[in-house]
Amino acid sequence: MSEKVTTPIGDKQIIIETGKLAKQADGAVTVQLGETIVLVAAVAATKAKEGQDFFPLTVDYREKAAAAGKFPGGYFKREGRPTEKEILTCRLTDRPIRPLFPRGWYNEVQVQTVVLSADGENDPDILSIIGASTSLMVSDIPWEGPLGAVRVGRVKGQFVANPTHSQMLESDLDLVYVGNQTDMVMYEGSAKEIVEADFNAALQFAHEAIQPLIQMQKGLAARAGKKKREITLNVVPDEILKEAKALAGDRIVSALLTPGKLARETAVAAVTDEIGKKLVEKFGGEKVTEFVLKDAFYYIQKESVRALIMKQGKRLDARGLDDVRPILSEVGILPRAHGSALFSRGETQAVTLATLGTGEDAQEFDSYTGGETEKKFILHYNFPNFSVGETGRISGPGRREIGHGALAARSLEPMIPLDTYPYSIRVTSEIMESN
């Protein structure tokens, strides 16, 4: 039997329903705003994989052409690899829910969003976050929710909750806010220009706007939610963590203050190896596994770095809180690119190339949920393995690269008069070194 709850957000209604679709998932809901509807389903494995030492959460978001009454473009007439918009929405959904799973619980979790109906005005990305929170709330998966999410625009000086695409054309603010009943969990966005007081007011407006969503999720979970499953946490035994801290003393702090990334990693590894051997001698190899050592020293380093910042005003490599790493910038470093630059800050380095094209070089793409269908300004970000001195799989851009490129593009795009500019611009940022 299905359960449905409704609450007003701004001048619209958000409707959440569970128990009708995807009933074999651990938790599944539909979320509706206007005539835009998404299905979000969450499933967790019944046990962790052997040797698992991290939390494997996958968030996926897909838009279906049929949701907007369209055919997919291209030869196959079928949806293919995720678009940039879909990848960015995956990241937007992942970030706020990830920290609320129990630390030390390593069962694989998948949260999948499918856009079933798109009215072209109400963006499904906010519904994906709300749906992820609600699907986890009604499931038996352990999770410290709920979360509410809202997009805030500012039209003619007035804040608007979940503005339509048409309203966003007039808005000078695009803020996505996620929080719980008392605290902010995440925000991201951009503005043409906004003063600090107005931004704080936007955050307050958003926090108040999400409160009905928090309450409706609690009510739905109470009526239709499953009992949370019993779990076993894989954590470092207290006696081993206590002994590791005693053996580390201030030596780990000295290693963390080593200037230079590679030298610092070497110094920390030397301390870790030495103390690890002593822990094995005392507690035995069965208790002091590779996971236990890794997790124990994660805790120790985290506490040490926090203490350095909060008590001594120092960061890694002994820099003060207001010390800026050495900055170097050059332009015109490549003879054939239309524009090129090198930017270095400490041990982070990027080579950037700019290419100018005609209007025919603009990127065109399918848009099933409304918004833009063409880009005249494109920024691509690439992060190869060699930039951090590592080997690894060499493939196309990952979600992180797509996300970082979008952040940079969002910062620069307001400076380009795209309405009157007759050209297309592509900027590629090639990371040469990263700390």
C-alpha cells in the first residue's frame, strides 16, 4: 500500500510517495514538483566484501528522453553514457548524503535516480537530493537523515524557492542549499555579484524553506519506513588506537610539518611503518591488520592536523594560516595555441590553453529537462595520474574532472558577453602537478 505526503515550498507543492514503484528496493520514493517526477531507489548489500576498507557508495542520476516526450539524438536513438548535467547532479546528490552513513560500515550502497517526467521548467536535480534522503529514510539502511534541499534564486531583488528555468533567466543568484533541522550540510552555487549580507540572508531563507521537507520525511518514515537493520562496524579497537597514539607522540606532528609533499609523505610513512611493527609485536598480526593500521593512522593524522590548525595556527609544511604558497604565472608559453598560460601555486601547477572558434563550434546537446541546449563557452579540466606521481587507469574524464571543470566555468562565464559575442571559446586546463 502506498503512502503519499505533500508540502508547499514557495508557491509550489512537493509530493513524495512510497510503496507504489520499485518495491523490491530497500527504499524507493517518487518526488514530484509541477509535472517533473523522479524515482529514487536505494539498495545496500547485506554484507561487506572480504577485505573492504572503505565505504563504497555509488550515486547515479539519469534523464530519460521519453520523460519529456522526445527521442534521443544520434544513430542509436537510445540514452548512452551520462551527460555532463547528469554527472553534476550525481555529485550534487552524493555530497550531502555521504557523511551521514555510519563510520566503519562498509556495505556497498547504491542510490539511483531516474527522471520519469520532465515539464521543462522545474529542474529534477533538487528532487534527486530530496528523493535520495527520503528513500534512505524509509529504507532499513542505517543513515542519519533526513535532509532537505532547495534551490534559491533572486528575481527583482526577491528570493525565490525552487525557481523555474524561466525565472532563472532573470535571476542573479543560483544557490543550492542542503541541510537538516538545525544545521547546514552543503551549499554550492554562483551569483553575478552578491554582498555578504545578502548571501547570508539567502542561506537563512533556504534553511527556513527546507524545514517542511524535513518534517514530511520524518512523518513518512514513521508511517511507511522499515525498521533499520542491525549492523557491525569495522573500527580500530580502542586499546590499539590508544597504544598507537602513545607511540606516535609528537613524531607524527614533526613528520606532518615536513616541507614538500613527497618528502612529507615519506616522513609520515617512515613513522607509520616503525610504529606498525611495534603494534604487531604487542598485539599480534591477527589483530593489527593492514586495515587497522591504515585507519588508526588516519585518526592520528586527522587529530594532529586539526590540533596544529586550532592550537598553533599552523598548516601542513608549517605555513601559517595567512601564508600563501609561492605563486608564478606566465602567458604565451605555447606557440600555436590561440592563448596559453602557466599558473603555479606551491606544488600545484596548471597549463591552460584557449581556443577561439566560430558560432558553428558551439556545443549542442539534448536537453530533456529544460535549460540550455547550446554552449558557446566550454571549459574542460584534465587531471592525469602523473600530476600526483602515481600510476593508475588511463581513461576519459571522471566525475571529479567534470565537476571541477564546471566550477571553473561557472566562475568565468559571467565575464563573457555571450549574448553579443559572435565566437565560441574552449578552455582546457591541463593539471601538471597537484598537492
